[in-house]
Amino acid sequence: MKIKITKSEKLSEKPDSSTLGFGKIFTDHMFLMDWNIDTGWHDARIVPFGPIVLHPAATVLHYGSEIFEGLKAYRRADGKVQLFRPIENVRRMNRSAERLCLPQIPEEDAMQALTTFVGFEQDWTPSAEGTSLYIRPFMFGNDETLGVHAVHNATFAIIASPVGSYYKEGINPVKIMIEDEDVRAVRGGTGYTKCGGNYAASNRAGERAEKMGYSQVLWLDGVERKYIEEVGAMNVMFKIGDEIVTPKLTGSILPGITRMSCIEVLKKEGYTVSERLLSVDELGEALKNGTLKEAWGCGTAAVVSPIGELCYKGEKFIINNGEIGKVTQHLYDTLTGIQWGKLEDTYGWTMPL
């Protein structure tokens, strides 16, 4: 695949790492590529970062034909930049595309787009502790008609943003509210995809939780409203007794790449890991009888985030005295150690540029 590069005439000054939030500052360029049902993917290009022009009838504006991904580039101590399991993001994006009737991208082309773009913008990858370059590939339908049908025209894009910690609390435990009114997704729907609609539908509950002092909500299943699913922006795991429990992927939960990595690390180190249905009643009982030892969320943005408090129907439960647990800390240290090149990557997960 040939990628045309048009350099920006004016480059921005790199931000001070101490001022980085999450997704507020963007690099000088972006990647774009178009698709048409007759000609396929074409016109791959890196161009100056700026607005994308859309027809007022564009499919994405009316019917939500949109998917996205999130991954990071990390600056190692030797100055080199590396990606973490990017092929898994490509594969998940293609699964999302299939569900929303958007075009899939050949894996080799998607990887070429990612590595070329990130390599071109790698000077934006910060080096301060805990910082990284967040990469957001996304795709949207842009048919210029109001008819409801599978997409005939689409655009694939990649933008990037130097970031610090996703949560203001950093690695300190966060407070999570279990949501018992709204639902995020149901089996047979789009819960296993990364599409904008899933996140838009979660905002109302998220706003309620924030007003009550909670960072995010923990979702229950959309049918019986009793089984734990995932946190707003992360998968979730619990240490109950000697068992690590994470909700089973039933089609309504995003198959997280950090989740997958946590499971692989834990199993390799001899932990008992169960991917199964976990009811809110079982979780509540574990909270009350003291067998719930640790809880944490895991996702690309925060990597691993300890949960120090859960609230369900107004009742508050403190986990591990509101402190980060031993397993949670170990997972955070292991994954970030591999990502930043501080630990040997014995799994073959990293890809230096």
C-alpha cells in the first residue's frame, strides 16, 4: 500500500509533560484513507491535522455508522518508541466493522498505516513517567444519502494525542457505582464492539455517578440486571478468596486487550482465573463476608486501575481498606514495565518502531 505524505507547514510546540491530560492535545498530522464499495480502499495519506469535511446527510451523522480503537505508543529508556499488541486492535476493529456493516481493512494494510503514521509522529511520544502517545484509529460511513443500508462509502482515520494519566487519581483506588437502572448493552447487540453508540448510551448513568462522587459506573447485564459486566471505560476483575474472577465474554462485553493480557500474565504465574458469570448478589456477599480481597479495572487508557469503593443501591463497600492490592499492583507493574521497556517482554507483545 502506498501512503502519500503531506507535511504540515507549521509544526506545533511539544507540550510540557506535566500539563498533559487525556486526549486534549493532538499531533501535527493525521492518517486518512477512503473506501468505496466499487473500488475498495484507496488514497492512503498522512496530512496536516485538521477538520474533516462531511456532507450533511453523511451516514455517520444519522445512523451512527462508526467504530474506533485505542492503543498507545511508549517511549523506552533507550529513546526508542514501541507499540503494545497492535495487531489485536486491528483484529478487534475488523470484528467491530463486520458487526456494523463497515468495510474491514486487510491486517497488513492496517498495520502499515499504524506503524507508518506513528513512526512519522513519534517525536510526540513523551518520555516522562506514566506518559504515552494515545493512538485513536476510527472509521465512519459517509454515504451522502438518508437511506438506511449497509455502508457504500467510508473513511478510515488515525489521530494521536500525548497523554498523562486517564484518571486524576492516577494509580490510586477509584470509587465506582454499580448501575441498576440503565443498561449498556445486551447479547446480540453491539456490546462487544467499540462503537460510539455504546459510549453515548452510557453517559446518562455516568453523569449521575459523577454527581455522587464516583469515577464511573459498573454495568449489570441488560436482560436479568443481575450479572456484573464491565466498568464504563474498562473491563473489571475481582479477587475473591484465591480465585481471580472476570465476567465471561457473552457478546455484550468488550473483549479488552488489557483484559486478555492480565489473564495471560495471571495464568502464567499460577493464579486461578475464572471467566464466568458473576452476579451482583455473589459480589455483595463476598463484600460482606470479607472474601473479596481486591477489585480492579483494566483497559488501554488506564492500564490497571484499583477499585477502592463500590456503591450499590446507596450502600457503600470499602475494598482492601481503600488501598491498592498486591495482585493489582503486580499487574500494573508488569504490564507497564513491558509497555515502557523496563521489563523483558517474554510474551512477544511489543513492537518497536
